Amino acid sequence: MDKRNDFPPESREPDYYETGSTRPPKSHGGLIAFLLILVIFLCGLSSALGFLNIKLLSQQNNAPEASSPVILYPSNSDTAGNTTGTTQSTVPLPTGKVELELDKSPESVENVPQKGGLSLQAIYAGAIDSVVSISCTVEGGTSSGTGVVLSENGYIVTNAHVVEDAAAIQVRLTDNRVLPASIVGADAVSDLAVLIVDASDLSPADFGDSSALRVGDTVVAIGDPLGSEFRGTMTDGIVSAINREVSVSGRTMTLIQTNAALNSGNSGGPLLNCYGQVIGINTMKIGAFTDAAGVEGIGFAIPSTTVKEIVDQLIRQGFVDGRPSLGIQGRDISYYYQKFYHLPAGVLITEVLRGGSAQSAGLRTGDIILGLNDTRITDMDTLTTALYACAAGESVTLTIYRAGTQQSVTLTLGEAGN
């Protein structure tokens, strides 16, 4: 027997070539099988989550309509099927006639030198108790704005867009009392709304006549820029322009232009002259747009003459005369709802008001409005814009989607509140 075969490999000659182990390679079949099982499990889990998500979405979309914010056309309704407000009134209305009064404003004061006007400190001290913070609970979160006290017995004016779609509204006073509020009436065209709280000791603001304003007059704004964290902030500036016609969501509004700093949250707050009189209600729709466009120092307020005209009607009857009405309640159709049920974008009719134009024309709950005359309707905003471009008593053509087909319906627009 050749003893050389017993030598360990490392003791062999330098020219010996190692060929490696002759044992069969390890098998990785178990690892591959485990990975395949893991992939199959993850795919199954993903499919299950997707099915659960679709099921939850279906349940949400099929929930009772009362749980979703419903926009009212017209924006106010009474028990006879007419409009009375997006938020049902729960605060008792005080007895007696309430009407906004405009005091005669003194002739505007030259800025240099200034005579007869108040100091900025005096303006703030005289007005701050009349300014309130407004917080709204809306779908998916909260929104905020500012309001101005109209009367001792609980009436407050703000912007309509501040309380739009609000499920609940709270008002915080300067003494830190927090009171629930209800909408007495709201008018999207003028962007004004009147709220009511259960109180009898509020400090009403002194409203002046905006028709006495001149370009260059000193003004200040008070409100909650960027929310209640900065509540009660005052900024000053001048009247930059009067009777400025501005297009807002397809509607033309005649506004006061000012360079007083206005930010989101100032909406609904007062614009005051040098005598401490409210001569405008700030509206931030245009301000937000111009800020996005990189423009600064251009803000707008609704003149007090317009405020009086609208507020008096909202307090007296809950609506503004002459506003067109379809006589429906409706809501947007979410993207997921459209995909899941294969529906087109439009406004879903959730209720047809008794005695309204829609009922007379044969519209039904569940119909989807796709167009008004030549305007494509994709959501409530486009419907509002198209509707308020028309007049009460005007004949219009609606394109609707019903049971998988499109059809045209002609109807005569009613008047809000009737």
C-alpha cells in the first residue's frame, strides 16, 4: 500500500493541485420554497387589505346621507321645503325686531395731519370686544374664521365661506366664553352669513357708512390670522381702492381694496376706519388667490352698505330676495365613489324639495346633475357658479345621469326662500 496517500494535502509537494471537496453541493431548495411561500402570503395579505378597503369604502358611501355634509340649494330651508340654512338652528331666536343701523360717518380725515380720528390703540380697545373667533367642525377636520357682533342678543356676521359645510359651529368671545352657534341665514353670492348664539350681553360693533370712504383713508383689520393661536391680531393700512369689481368663483363682487395685512383666518373680521367704525367685512377668497400668485398687500373687504342690505334680509327672513333656486339638496360624488360604482363626476341629488323647481321638472333623488345649459357640472362649486349666473324665473336646461343614461330636463328656476 502506498503510504503517500496518507499524507494530508497541506504536506504535499508544491506542485500539487487541490481539486476541492468531492462532497455533493448543499441543496437550497428549502430556502427557495420558504421564499415562495412568503411571496404568496404577502400577495394574499395585499389582496385581503384591498378587498377590506373596498368594503369599508362601500359602507361609507352607503351610510345614511345625514352623516355627510349636504349643501342646500337654495342654502336655507323651512319645514315647507324652502331653504333655511346649512346648519339647523338650535339656538332660540330672540324676540323683537333686529335691524343693522349705519351711523353717519364723519368726513374722512386727512392723513397728514390727522384730526378727529382715534389712535390705533383707541381703535383696538373700542372694537376688540365686538370681534369673535369662529371654529367649525367640518368633514375631515376643522376650519376657523372671525366674526363681528351685530347685537347684544346674539347676532353675529361672518363670511358665508367660513361656515360652509359646517356640522357644528362654536364662537369664542374675548372673555373666553365658548358658545355654540347656529346659522340664521347664509348667502353665497355676497359671501355673508349671520349666526346666532344664546347670549344677551354681547358688545355690538359700531358700523359706519362705507360710501364715505376715500382712497388713502387709514383703516385697520382685526381678526385671527392663521387661526385662533393669533386671535385678536390687528394690522393697519389704507384704503387702496373703492368699488373694486372682483370676480369670485364666477361672480362679480364690488369690494373695498386695502393693503392692511389679511391672512387666512381674518375672513369675516372687521375692517375699521380711523373712528373705530366697521366699514367692511374682510373676505379672504381673493387674498388667498393673490398670495398664491405671489402678490402682497392686496386684500378685500365687503362694504358695510352691502353688509346692511344682506344682513337685514338674513335676519328678517333667512334668505336674500332674488337668488335663483333649483329646489334640491345635493353633494359632490367622491373619486372613489365614481370608480367603485362607475359613475360620472357631477352633483348627486340627495333630496328634491317639495314644491320646488326640481320637483316640478320630475327630478328624483339619486339623479346626477352633469350640466346646466352649456356649463359642465363636476361638483357643487361649478353648480353654484353656473346657477348664480342665472336669475330667478329663468328657464334652464339640466343634463342629468339616471339609471345609466343621460337625458335633458328643462325647468324654470325658483327663488330662494319661496
